[in-house]
Amino acid sequence: MSKLRIGVLPDDKPVKVTTELPASVHRDLVAYAEAVARENGQRIDPAKLIAPMLARFMATDRGFSKARRTRQSPTAGGGEG
């Protein structure tokens, strides 16, 4: 099996979010969690994969990165200091 993109998960303070997923996505999360357990021995609740997957998706989305940089650009006369 090739190296998974999601590995050991950091222990971070969570923010509770409730959502519904299609059954097919949940099945894939369960399968991914099983693959993580096989690869590195870390058994994990499939729901805990959602945050790192979303973070990875956003970090690699070029359009989002560009929009974020544009939004965070300092403006004349503004900013903190």
C-alpha cells in the first residue's frame, strides 16, 4: 500500500461541528480509518479523520490559497500595530 496522506493525528483542542454525510462518504471514512490502523497501528474514530482531511484539502487548494493571500494583504492605513 502506498503512503497515506493522513498519518498520525495531532492532539488538538476540538471545536464541535455537527453535520450529515452521505453513507458512501462514511463508508470511505471507515475504510480509511482501517487503512490508517494497518499502516501505523493507530486505531482512530473515522469522524476524527474529517478535520485533517479538510485541512489538507484547503492547504492544497490553489484558488483558496490565492483568495486567502489576497484577503490578508495589508492595506494602506490599515493593519495592526
